[in-house]
Amino acid sequence: MVDTLSIIDSALYNTPGFLLVALGVLISIRFAGFPDLTVDGSYTIGAALYALTIKATGAVGPAYLLAMLGGAVAGAMTAGINQFLGIGKIISSVLVMLLLILVVPYLTGGSTIGLLTHQSLIAQIAAIDTNLTRTLLGQVPFSLHILLTTFLFAICAIALSATYYFFKRKPGIEVRYIGSAKNPTLLPKSRRVRAQFIGLMLGNSIIALGGSIEAERAGGFHQNMGLGIILVALAILILGESLLKSRAFRDQLYVGESMAAVAIGAIVYAVGVQVLLALNIAAVDVRLATTLFLLVMLAYASRRHPNSGRLF
């Protein structure tokens, strides 16, 4: 019973970060229709800026905002390189991703920033959770994250609600139009460019927010923490969409259904990873098993809905 409770608690604790990254990928890749590989870099810069701010001030709110600003700048850089320099979309995003990962150590003064000894609102909530765990379960070798998980899910709820509201309004509809129309020339070029900037900036700002949450959860920032996160986000997105598409019997999802798909996929992935960790296999085997788990998720998604793996 205690082991099961620990797995469920850890899965829920890990879900918000995955959910936000997948939501950002949904916006930039699915809604804006841009093959954006900036993700690893915006995730990393978000984590770095969050860790720097917490280390300097301990203020969680400004740390989240600064992380999102860094992600928005990353998205703007990708869109700008593509639009104004005439470089292809994939190459533009790869260049920005590499630039961010390489620049981060100069920004942070090293490849890591530890947060375990820094007091912040998150640390205070975690301390309350520790005391609450002892009250409810006595002396157990882990701490539940009841209040902290609730706090992080509240952030996710705000992000999902704001995203839903935005993409039901005219600016958001224009972003979705340029991402889905085969020939989006009904919009003037200036508005198409603006819509692309908005989609990439919004998507990467949410990805950076996910990176900041992961930095807090992991106890700090390290330079390589974002490598491969785009594969995780795509697997989450594709799995969630395939489940809903197979249930709805159609290829296209409404905005609200896309939000639900991200949440479902994130929960399934987080639970799967915790089950793998509960098997007590070596670290290298965890990475291998996680990669195989991603493959299984994508294969299952393809079986559930044949077009689930198609991003554009």
C-alpha cells in the first residue's frame, strides 16, 4: 500500500512539468504548424533562469515570469531567423536550440545550479508536506507532495485555461489558421508573420515554464537537463491525441479536446516512468527502458489511430 501510494504521488508530482512542455509543443508545432526543435533549448533556458532567480532572490513568482520571458525570446529568435534571414524552419529552430544550450553555462557561471539549500515558497510548501506526511503515515522513507502537487497543478490549470481562452479568440484563431491551412494566403503576410511569432513565443514560454518546474523538482539546474525533452513531449502529445481521436472517430480535435489530450498523455507517461523506477533497475537501464517505453507509447498511439503520428 505504501509503495503504491509513493508511485502515485511521484507520478502526480512529475506530471505538471511534462504537461506544460507538451502544451507548449502543442501550440508551436500543432497549432502554429511550425516544426519547432527549439524545445530542448527553451526548456533549458527556462530552468536556468528560474534557478538563477531563486538563488539570487528566492522569489518564485518573478522566477517563473523570467523563465517564461526567456522562452518567449527563444521562440522569437526562431521565428525571426526564419522570417527575416530566410533560413528554413527546422534549421532555424535547431540553430536557436544549440545556441541556447551552449550559451547557458556562460549565463549561469557553470553547468549546474543547486537549489536544495535555498529557501523559497516552494521549499516552504515542501516542508509542510514533509510534516503532513509524518502526521498521516508516520516514519516512512519518502515524503508525499500533497500541497506542492496541488500548487503545480494549479499553475497547469491556469496555463491550460489561458491557452484555451486565447485560441478561441481572433489572434489565436489566426495562429491555428496558418498552422492548418494548406495555403494560408487569406491573411496578409504581415499578419501571418505576426501569428507565427505569437505561436512560437507562446509555445516556448510555456515550455520554459515546464523547465523551471523541473528545475525545482530536481533540486536544481544542469546544462543537459533539456536534451531529448522534445521526444518526450511529442510522445505525450501523440498518445493523448490518439486516445481521443479513436474515441471521437475523427482526425481533428477541438481546442478543448487538445488540452485534454495533453493532460491525459502527461499522466500516462508520468505513471509509466514511475513504474519503471519502482523496478529498481540501474540508471542506464532506466534511460533505456524509458526510451523503449516511448516507442511502445507511439506504437500504441499509431494502433489506436492511424494518423496520430502525423504532426502536420
